[in-house]
Amino acid sequence: MSTELPPVAPEVLAEAVESLTARLRKKLDDATAGCADAATRETDGSVTFRFGEDAVVTLRPGPAGTVTAAGQATCTCLLAPRCLHRAAALGAAPLADAAPPEPEPEPVPESAGSAAAGTERAPAAASAEAEAEGASDEPAESVPALTAAQLGAAAALWHAAAEALAAGVTAGGAVVQAELLRAAHTARLAGLPRAEAAALRVVRGLRAARERRTAHRLGDLTGSFRELLHTAGVLASGTAGPALTGTSRRAYTPGGSLQVQGLCREPVLSATGYGGVVTHLLAPDGSRYSISDVRPGGLARARGAGRASVALGGATLDHAGLARGGLRIVGATVSAEGRLGAGRGVKATPLPGAAWTDGPAAPLFARPAAEAVAELLAAPAEAAETETALIGCDVTVVGAAGDHLLVREAVPHAPLLRLLPAHPHPELPHTENLRRIASYPGLRLRVLGRPDLDRAATLRPVAVGPVPGAQYTLRLPEDWLGRADLGYDRLQGEHFPAPDAATEAAGEAGPVPAADAPDPLADAPLWRVRRLLETGVAGGRRAVAEAARGTAAQAACGPLRRAGLTAAADLATALAAEADRRPRDAFGRLADPSPDGYAWAWLAAATHLAAAERSLVAASWTATPNGATPAAP
């Protein structure tokens, strides 16, 4: 079993690779490959790597368990610290997070009129505020200009990202990754935390792809490249707003006195080794809040945090109790995402909980899911609530199909919906609970989940409960207060209705499909553009040029034009032409083309594809007269 290596700060690795000579850089990938298996953990907590008889690299992480300084990585060879051994050992270790979690700052005093700022407002309040802003005679606030340092850092990050895209996974080794890390560190110093985070996601994706990890998905890496190029490109142009700049530290503002009811809780498990729990809360006016407890610890921390004590104002309850209870908070502090802080002046008193049928949770299930998803899709792509908002609906179980569960919402002419685990880790009960639910066709179910906006009509349930008034529905214990958290509670046979009622309920649900539900996203010819983009990410610029030569370009773009997707066809053609462009210098010799033009062409095609797929996802939620999903173009 290999030794677990301490995370390394990105700037430390970038500096180590940058100090190597050109000859040593060519050997870096091969030297890094076997380092993790040769690591040995010493009694003092350090990790050593032995390279032959005369070279031993030692990593001595700091108090937080992370290598954050160059002096914490040493080598005994004569070339140290500019040696291949030290750079290889650092490259084998996982990347540390850009900014480790910090203690919550004291809230910035604001006027009483802005006490509720930073929360997710109810639709009526948001509409009223928008109308008030529209009627004001005050000029719109101008977007703050970026500094020269920020513009330079964004331009450097764009160039590094373009070089990495042109290289692809096959040639995106340690040297290419180090250039991205160097540019990401410069962006961090310039005050561009969102750009830095996007670059780190790309580097982690490149590592996962080159190491052929089972959790790697080429589509995820393609999306990470699109986000990085978009963020860096807009920032470098000088027209970016605060949303693209990002914030390196969560700001909390006074929230006054609040009364909140628990909605559900869900485990949090990140790829960087963090684990914990997030408990979602609702105020009487529909405003959404959350309390999180996420720390290093991985899976064990995520599983145990569900019953950890709530660190908020001396409240004497755990997250399990809060998810089915409530709090009265005095002196609350709230972040822009609705996160409740645990400042020194916060006082909290437990309150009795309420079922989903009563209190502030009832409106979540009062409108069709399609309306809630349409509202999310209409929001700006960079809005935080677009990816985290929970919606509710009442459904009837149809049956299992592949890796997901098919259900139909209890509204006229509703399309089939797919339920996927909120987290696919086998040690978490999400998948097991959905598999058990799938064995009860016709079961009426109240679902609270997060829509997957990258898939057609897909919902990732976080909690479920019985449908009020339904006979064939869940039978949950009274102390569960009418809901089960799928990430922590395990559904058993006693929680389901008797089998003798299954036949009649299954007939009401309709026949169990022999095949999957219609998927306009998969049926549309846009997959040809997606494949071209992913080919570029996997094989680099040369792979795109090779894939589009000869009759392949006509075969790929013909179906797009016949389907009316002429813009997608034009952008794919332009990408292939730019990838195959071979400029010559003044003497007629072939020269290396600049990666900028190729990166812009790739980004244009990727952005158009994302917008087109988003439209198809929105259409898949739309109800049709015969209950079928709208056909793809």
C-alpha cells in the first residue's frame, strides 16, 4: 500500500519545476511516475523518497499538514534544490487548495436597512427590489476597473491555458502543469481567486487524465478548460465584473434576528480531501440559509459529521437534530451565499421542527419542477444559486433504467425525470437508497433535490418523504418528521408500504419502460461538436487537425447543418481550420503557430455548445401534451 503524500502548495511545485534546466525538464514526467510508490513515512511525520544511494528527498509538512514553503522540501544530492529528485517528489504529491479555510471574520458593520443582505431572497422580495432599482433615477454603478497587475496576471494565465489546451492531455505533463500553476499563483497574488481556482481544477484534471484514474471524466476536464479560458479571456480584456474576479475570503454581514427551520442535510466530500456536512435551512419568508461543517478528513469526516454538534451560538443540538428542527438566532451573520456564520456575538436557541407539509417548506412543492428549473436556467451562468439551489416535487416511481431511476412528476403531461445519486461514492447511502426505491414501482414520493443542469430532465435527490394523502407511499418513523436524508438515513423494508398494494399502484404509474426515456441532449447531433472539443482536450491541437482532414469534416458538419445547427457547424469548421493552420516565416519555413487563435476558436465552439445544450436541457423539463420529452432538432 502506497504512503499518503502531504499536499503541496501550487507555488512551491511551480518554483521547483521552473528552476530545472531544459534537459532535466524532459525527464521530469518519467521521474515523477514511480515516486508515490517509493515514498516512506517517517516517525516524525515527514515523508522521504529515495533515488538511488546518494539522493533522498524529504517532505516536512507544516502544522496544517501541507508543504507551503520551499524549505520544507529538501534533497541530499549535489544539485539541490535545483534537482530533478526534489521536483519529481513534489510533483507526485497532491495539490493543496489555493486558500485553506480561514476562521470566520467579524462582520462588517452595515446599516439596519441592509441587515438581510447576502441572503437568498424570496422571489417576491427580489422582484420588489428589482422594480425599485429600475425606478430609481440614480445612475447604474460602474464596474470597477482592473489594475495593471490583474490585467497582466490574466493575460499570463490566458497564455498558459492556451498552451495547455494546444498540448492536450497527451503532452500536458509536469512542465505544462507547472506553467499553469505559476500563472495561477500570479493570479492569486493579483487578487483573482476565481481564475486561480479554475486553473487548479484544470491541473488536477490533467493529472487525473494522465494517471488514468477511475473518477476522471473527459467531459469534466473539457468544462474546466472552458471555464478557465472564459474567465482568463474576459479578465484580460479588462471588461470583467466582480463575479469573474471572485473573492478569496467569504465576507459576513449582520443578519439581525432570524428564525429558521431545518430542511435537510447532505454530506460533503471533495476531491482535495475535505469532508463534512451542510444543513439547509429556510426562514418563514422563504429565504434560504445553510450551516456547514467541512474540514480535512475525507470520507470518514463526511460520514461522521452528520451527527456532529452545530457550532453556532452555543446551540445544543447536532446536524441531525437541526435538519429536523429549528433555530432562533440573535445577532446572526450571513454570507452572500446564505451561509450562517458563528461569530462571537451570535446566540442561538433550538426550536421544534416542522414537517415539509407545514411551515416555510410547503411552497417548495407547490409548483411544478419545470417552473423552478426554468427560473434557475434564466439566472446568469455565474450565479452561485444556479448550481446549489434545491427544488421539490411529488413524483411516482416508474422503474430503474441503467444507472438511474425513472419517475414521473404528479402534474398533467409531465415528462419522465431521471433521479441520479447526489454523490456516487459507494460508502455513502445515496445509491443504495435509490436502488431500494426503484424496487417499488408506483410508489408516490416527495423529492427534494438539486437539478443537474448538464443532463436532460435529471434531478439529484438529497432527501425524500411521503406524499400527503397518498396510500402507496413511504412509512417513515415519527421522529424523522416526514423526511429521510438520503446521504445519511438508510431506507429499510419497514419504511415502505405493504407489497399487496403494489400491483394497483404500479398500474397507475404506467408501464415500466423497457428502454430509457427520450433524451434530446443525447439525440441531437451536437455530440459531434462535443467529440471534436474533447478530442482537442485529450490529444491537443494536432488531434483536432487530424480528425477534421479529408471527408471527416463534411461528415461531422453535414448533420449539423441539416438539423438547422448552422452556427455550431460554422464554429466547428473554424476550429478545425485553425487547428490545421501551419504558418511560415519570412524564409518559407514552417513555424509554430500561436496558441491564441486556436484557443479562441476552441472557446467559441465550447461556449456555443454549452448554450445550445442548456437550451435542450430546459426543453427536456417542459411538459408536452402526450407526456413525452420534446424532440431534439
